[in-house]
Amino acid sequence: MNELLTNLLNLFGLAWWVEVITETPNCTYYFGPFLSAKAATAAKSGYVEDLEQEGAQGIKVTLKRFKPTMLTVADDLGEKPSQGTPRPLRGQFQ
């Protein structure tokens, strides 16, 4: 039931998302959707931990209530965001 409600909120841009911006690589990642800000907050440390283990630096995390058009925006990886499929990190909806 929660997943159905989360998907409905996401459809209207009302679900919560974790936005993670890294300086190196210069990327923006979106993780979600979440039913509440509390649920998004509880999950964000796992995303940060995964990115740190992959060598990301300059990590900034914010919560947003919106609907992202892309889950990963890579500015300096030598690829356009439309190329390839972003690899989901632990806990990310697929």
C-alpha cells in the first residue's frame, strides 16, 4: 500500500527525493521516491556511504519534494546523461 501511495505522490511531483551533489565527479544523483521526508532522511546516509566508497568527494545532500526527470546527471564523466543506464545504488527503487 505504501508503494502505491508513494508512486501516486511521485506521479504528481509530491514524493520526497534525496538529492546528492558531488564535486568529484561533478554529478547530481537522485534517490527515491519516498513517502515522507523522514523516510528520505533515514535512507540518505546509505547513499552517501556508497558514494564515498566509490571515491566521490565534496558531497552535499538535500531533500526535495519534486519529480526528477533523470536519476543521474553527470557533468564531467565524458558521457551524455542519455547514454547508458545509471547503476542503482543500495536501496534505490528500480
